[in-house]
Amino acid sequence: MRYFFIDGDLKVSYKQLVVDINEKNSVDGIYGKLLNILTTLCGDLVFNTVDDLLKYLTSNSKDLSIKVHTSGTTGEPKEIIQRFSNVIRYVKETSGDYVWGFAYNPLHFAGLQVLFQAVLNKNTLVFVFNKDFKDIPTLLETHGVTHISCTPTFMKMLIPHMYEIDTLQSVSFGGERLSEKILDKTKSILPKVKIRNIYASSEAGSVLSSNDNGFYIPQRYVEYVKIIDSQLCIHKTLLGNFKLEGDWYHTGDYVKYIDGTHFKFDSRSSEVVNTGGYKVSLPKIERVIDNIVGVNNVVVYGRKNSIVGTIIVAEIVSEGDTNTIRELIKTTPELSDYERPKVIKFVDSLSLTNTGKVKRI
């Protein structure tokens, strides 16, 4: 029997899923949230089989809409009404009996993409979001997970507990910039898996994908996706329903070209602060500190200051000597003096958004 959803001892078949949609069942927990998404899309319709349900969803995707929540990485989360056709833009038809590790909040865009990748192919979802990281490898192995989609932060926290799993074929990253450090560690511990890096936004859906950190604009999108003044911009044709001035949505994501075609994401407009008259990239400082031996995780943010405008603060999770790490931050030639954090805190863990990404305070 093909299952739709597995969470601990809870297993839901696709037959039961259709029954629950038809009867508008109110179910607690994560399955209830997934069920509510589907019943909202289907309205008062009743389906005889899961195939009837899937045919309805795909045939009417341009006319259906769904609420998408932004992550709140740098502020309060907000709601966007997104066309369902944008949500399933990159859903691929698969022939195998895939089992997806579901490592996202289902109410946010990345979670919706994984949800419908599984549903439209009648695959199984194994819920691992918000589970204890030390227990996740066992869950993946026990349920024969073949594909997992997650944020780089999720993988970073999973890596210390992870080991090679025979059934695992693919890891897809999304939601944040993928650092070379996480990419290399993932390849090292999971040498047989295929790695994908996806650029998506709640406003536009999935737009770009890559096997590493280098992206390019595919031919089918050259009229709708452009780099303007180093910033990725998306034409309104690809967007959901929200207030937009003009025809182009400026994402706030800045890029640096690797060559004439390929580029990497460098920073967001909200991640550049002014300190003492200098513009400082917070992600750049994070990358430098993250590469120091003994640093397991780091977040850098700005704190308002009446004298210099903003002071730079670094919170670090480490397993090394804190005095040595402090000294390396103060002396590394990769940072200018105005880029060096004025406040360095060593903490047990970093604050996360409700999508599992590191939150800038």
C-alpha cells in the first residue's frame, strides 16, 4: 500500500487521505495542517479516488490559489496569495516509488513544494521537521527515505548525527544560501547522493536550480528573470498576488558573477548594514567566521547604536577554544577593521525561524 504520510506511528494511506478530504475531517497535528491545505484547494468537491483528486488539482492549477507564509528571517512573517500553478511549477513526474523526508514547515513555500511533489506522484512523506536531530537518521533509514529536501541550516545541524543511508538518492537544498562548507560536508558524508540547490521565493516560487552554488538563468526564463544592478529581478508574469509597483519585482538578492553566465548569491539588501559610514555585508562576515576551526555555527547581525549607526554582533556555537576563536576574528586579514564584530557571544544554539532557518535578531 502506498502511504501519503508517516509521522512516528501514524501512517495515512492515499485512500484515507481522499476520505478525510471528502469528509472535511479536522485532525490535530502536522497531518491536519497538510489536510487543511488540500481541503482548502478542493472546496466542497468530493472525489471517488486519489486519481480524481490529482486530476482536479493539475487541471485547475491556474485558477486555484493558496496562502503562502514568508519565513521571517529578517522580520515578521507575512502572507502572500500564490497561484497554485506557481507552487507546482517545478513538480516533476516520477516513475519510482519515492519516499520524501519532509524537513520543512508545510505552511511555507518550500514545504508546499515538497508536499505536492509527493502528492501528485502518490509518493510517501516522512515527517522529520522539528524532530530531534539525533533521531532523524534512524527515521530516514527505517522508512527507506530516498529524497530529502531541507534548508542548509537543517543539514548543518543534522551532519554531526548523519551517516550514509543506502536508500538515500538525493538531497535538495533551498531557502538559504548554501555555503561551500555545508556543501563539502554533505558530499563527504553522503558521497552517493545527488545534490540540488534551488532558488525560490514566496513571491515567485521556484525559479533557478543548480548542482552546486553556481546558478544561471535558463533560456525559458531569459525574458522573465534578469540581473539588474547586481540584483535578481523577476517579471510580474511569474509572481503571485501581492502589491507591486511596475513590472519587475526586485528580490533584494544580490549576486556575484563567477564567469559570463554563472553567478552566486552573495547577500540580501536586508543583510547589508551601515556601521560608521561603511556598508557591511553580514553574510560575508559569517562566511569568514564559519571557516575558523572550532566554529560549528554562527549568525551575524546589526544592533542599532547612537554613535556609529549599527554595531556588528556575532553569536557563535563552537567546540573550540573561545579565546583562540576571538583572537582569529580580530586578526584575520579577510575582514577589514570595520567588519569585525564589536560584540562576540558564544552560545549553545542559534535562534531559528519557524521554517528552520537561522534568524537574524
